[in-house]
Amino acid sequence: MHELYSEVTPLTGSLLYHWVVCSRSAWLYSRQITPDRDHGDLSLGRWIAKTAYPRKEAREVSLPGAKIDVLDTDGGTVIVVEVKKSSRMVKGARLQVLFYLWRLKEHGISARGEIRVPKERKRLDVFLDGEGEAHLLASIRALGEVLARPSPPPAAWIPSCRSCAFLEFCWVDEPEDPAPETEDQAPEVQEA
Ligand code: SF4
């Protein structure tokens, strides 16, 4: 087992994505505390991924810790595709794709990544270069520290709470003068 894997729970690309949005939600998911699957945002995400790529089931790939939306090819190059409903959380999506590329690299498969946002007709390239790998490994370490805690980080309102399926569980109140929703709350990590 790689030294960067958590001893508490298996690390997944999805946990990395959630950690960027809110470390508390990553901790909750890591303990199998999951929100209502019918929450509007979660249902919308599933619907977009399914309708944008109706044949994707045939190309879906699962590795330990990695459920890749679509594994495509372009002239012999393997492409890991992550489908998102909005480009708002692209920082988390990039980390998720970097993790998948890293896992494939461990299996001897060289690939590049794409984040596709069908609703916005956007496509963003992701490469596991030196900077990307250093960022990923530093993020895995930081996430591992959060997951090793015996209890979740306390609930504190951030703009992402508005669309979070855990909102009722966390019971956080929106301040009267809230900041706009951005990814600014994403934790800064020191790269090795
Ligand atoms: S409701 Fe807010 S504090 Fe709670 S998990 Fe979601 S984003 Fe984090």
C-alpha cells in the first residue's frame, strides 16, 4: 500500500473533490455518512452525466478509489473524462482527475485528462505533469490528516453550503451578508 494512502479510509478521487469544496463533507463521506441521493444537486449531476454520454456505461472504468466517468481514446492516447454539471468547482474536479491519472500511471497506463461541462459546452485539459503530481501528493497528505481526525471539522457556513446536500445535517445559517460562491475556501496545501 502506498505510504500516502489513508489508514482510516480508502482515498478516492471523489473524496479529494469533496475536500476541495469542504473538508467537513469529505470527512462525512469517508465515514459513509451520505446525504439524500434525491437531493436536487446530486440528481442533476447524475442526470447530466447520463444524458450527455448515453453510452458511457460501456466506457465506465472502476479502479480502487477511482470510478472514472468515461475512458475515451484519441489516436491511441487514453483520456480520462470527468463530467461535471458546472465549471464552478473545477479546482476539485482537476484534483479528482489528477488522482485518476496517477492511479492509472501506477498501473503502467499513461493518460491525459479532460473535465467536460456539457451544460456550458466547456472542455478543460488536465495533465499529470510534475506540478500536477506535486499538487496531488500534497493534497492527499492534507486530506489524510483531515480523515484521520476522530470527529469531523466543525460546521461553519461557506457559500458552497447553499447547494450542499448536507445543509440540513450541518444546520448552518447563512450570514446576512454572504460572500458569493467561489472556490476560495479550498484549502491551500504545501507542495512537496
Ligand atoms: S453544509 Fe456546508 S459545512 Fe456542511 S458539509 Fe456542506 S459545505 Fe460543508
